[in-house]
Amino acid sequence: MFLRLAHQHRQFVQDLVMNLQALAIVLERRGYPASCYTCGDQMNSASFMVSLGNNHLIRFLVSDYGITWTEMRDDRELMKLEGAEAISQLQELANLVKQPAPACTTNKALAKKF
């Protein structure tokens, strides 16, 4: 049973990393400075960052050790979430990106939301 759970967890992390990479690409195309770095080819961890302007930064980290969402403004931590709460916050960001809107409207909507 534990080996199966370990395999499922590794697959979950890999899927999450692939989705973070895609989200970074979409955000970059929408005009946001975004990046997603992975460690090695195994895709077992990633560091995702996006700047929403006005010194407003979101960092999402995923690895075998855990998942965190950190939101900062002016180099000060506003919010830090872990686990399911962090993933829920990431989903809210992804949902906002899915909405069709002109780039300038989308930029303002994301900045207001977060």
C-alpha cells in the first residue's frame, strides 16, 4: 500500500509541475513576468513565480517535502499557505487567467484579485 501511495504522490507532483510550467507560459504571453524552474529532468520539484506589478509577487513551491504559496508586496510576506490551501489559491490564479479579456483589463483584474 505505501509503495502505491508513494508512486501516486510522485505522479501528483509531476502533474503539478507540468501545470505550473504551462501557467507560466500563459502568464508570460499575457504580459506578466513569470517563471517556472524545475530541478533536473525528473520533474519532482518546481519553483513558480509571477509578478503582478507594483512590487507584488507570488511564489509557489512544490516538492516531495510540501507545497507552499507565498504572496509578497514590497518584499514583505502578506500570506503563506501550504498544502491544499496553496493549491486552491493557485487554482484561483489559473481561473482568472482563463477569462478572456484584453491584456490591460486582465492585468488590472489579476492585480486587484491578489
